[in-house]
Amino acid sequence: MIRYLLSISALLSLGLAGCSRGREAAAASPGAAPTKISVTTAQATTRSVAASIAATGSFVADETSDIAPLVAGRVIATPANIGDFVKQGQVICELDHRDAQLRLDQAKAQLDQATAALRQTQSRIGVTDKGQFDASRVPEVAAARAAFESAQAQARLAGADAKRYENLVATGDVSRSAFEKAHTTQETAEAAANAARQQYEAAANAARQNWGAVENSQAGLESVRAQLAQAEKALADTTIRAPFDGYITDRPAAAGEYVALSNKIATIVRIGSMKLHLNTPEQQASQVHVGMTVTARVSAYPDREFTGRIAAVNPSVDPNSRVFILEVRFSNPKGELRPGMFATARIQLPGGETAVFVPKTAVIRDKTTDSYQVFAIDNNTARLRVVVIGDPEGDQIRIVSGLNGNETVAASSQGALYDGAPVQTR
């Protein structure tokens, strides 16, 4: 991973520093050959490594939620504190719920009254236990139907008598007047049955009309139920719960404080998985795609690499910085990665590339120029090389630029060396 880029001014400073040390060594013994400095050496090596793109970015939480109340009210309890881990549905704040409870009790009483009134009306007009209308169960309709059925029976009996008398008249067994009397009785009974049928139908129609009133009562009952549901929700809204599993990072609300709908109660973040937003130069847009492996390092864990995969590629390039954002997802079960951490990352590309490696002991840091140096040994003479380092691998470290891989480098006594210093290896 490239850690530092050396400016031209730093290069000039290094050259001047090397020349100054050379002049000091020559001035120490004028006219005499410089003393050779004993060093151990190592050989720079080259090997194939996976091709990659370096990028930097910051970690953000998988989900972040600023929780606001659904109803205004006075805070009576805040069970969750900053840093607490909460489960989904766990209470993080409670508001005064006395008014909401009273409205709920009132709505329940109204529902009981409306339900009792509806049942009474249904029973009066003959509604079954399953809520179905049956006009025959209405008392008035039942009485009219019984009268109609009785009249029908009388008419059938009178008809039978008239028929029998008609046969007897033909044989001469009864008088004509007796037959006419039986026939008149039949007509009277049939007229009574017809009148009873009309009364029965009228009673049934009246019952059906009364069913319309029942339907209105049912609509009123549904309205009361809706009011009850609203009252239940208003009561539930006074208890504020965590929307998902996560950590409390902010909790500005305190007991006794009155909060409005616009106030923030708490902030909760989910960090079981993390997102790394990488700033990537637009020249590399064609090389990256969703699913590529990314390794990242953070200063909190300098010797560890975290592995994730590209989850999204922002199609838009920032016109000012000429970079686009890659979103990389990392599993974070132990919560080691935190929102806001700065990361240096490497995007693994298909194929490979040749890289130069030297022992870690061969690389020294110049605090004056904030750069890294290596002394290459050429014909028993030390030559200062300014290098850009990459990722370490065991006791080796990658040299991104400054060496070509064929050099022999000093692995000790670098503090005594300068550019052009004579050396002897041991």
C-alpha cells in the first residue's frame, strides 16, 4: 500500500543531506581515504503478485437512524445510554402516556356500548349467530307466517270438502244447496289464505327494511373500532423502540424534557456489517465492478487486513475531484471496525504484476522529509535511493518505486551511511 508520495522538495532535501554527510566525512580526514563502513547486505527480489488498485476512504455504518418521536410529550424514562447495544424492539425512551391511556379506555367503553346496541338490534330483527339476516326469525314475521300457513291449511281442507260434495251431488247423495255451501266455504278459506300471505309478505318486507338500520349500526361500530385502533396506536407511540439491532451513539433526550415531533431522541447504528466508501480516480472506472475483492487496513489494527467485496459502484463522477465512489461491504461481527475510521485499501484486479521486495530492515524513514530510504550497494559504495513502500509480507516489504529488483541493499548500519559512502560487507 502506498503510504507516502515524495515531493520534489523532499528529493532535493535528501540530496543535500547526503552531500553534506559526504563532505563532513571527507573533512574529517583530509588527504586520507575514507574509512569503509561495515554493513550486512540483502538482495532485492522480484515476484509476481496480484494486480491491484490503491484507494482510500472512510467506513460508515451499515444503517444509521436518528430516532424521533411519533407523538409529542414529556420524557419519563430513557433506559438506553450511549454505547449500549440494543435489540430490535427494545425500549429506548418512554413518554408520559396517561392522556393516551385515558383516551384508550374511553374508546374501549364506546366500543362495548356500540357492540351491545348492535347485538340487541340484530336479535330483534332475526340476525343469526353467524351475522346472517333471516327474516323468518323476526317475531312479527314468524307470527304472520304461522297465520298464513294456518289459512292455507283451512283453504286446502275447504277445497277437499267442496270436491267431495261435488262428487256426491253427481250421484244424488247430497243436495245441491249443500254442495254450494261447501263451495262458498272453500272460496272464503282461499280468500283468507291470500290475505294472510299478503300480511306475511308485508311483515317480511318490513323486516328487510329494518336490516338497513342494522347495517348503519354496523358502520357506526366499525367507526368506533377505528377510533379504538387510533387510541391504541397513540398509546403505543409513547414507547419508543429500537428499529433494528445496533449501538446507541447519541441520546440527547433526558427525563423531564418535553420533546416535539422534530426532536431527536437517539441515534442508533448497525455495525454488524460495515460499508467502506472508497474514492477512486475516474481513470480506473473501467477496471472495477461489483463483486471484486478489496483488502483494507486501518490505523487501529496496523498488522491486520480486513477483506470485503464491492457492493456498488457509483455511476456518477465528482466534477471537482474527478473521483467516483465505490461501496465495499465488510463483515464486522466483533465490532472492530467503527464508523468514521479512515482506511487504506487495495482493490484486487484479475491477473498479476511483478513487484520488488526487500527486508524490512533495509528500509529507513527520514523524519525530516517524512520519506523512506534504501541504500543500494554498488561496487562497495552506498547509493541513496528514495523509495515508495507498499504492503509488508512477513519480514519483507514491497517497494512500489525506487528499485528495479536487481539491487543489493544495506540491511544494517544505515545510520552511518551516506550517499557515496565506501562500504565493506560482512
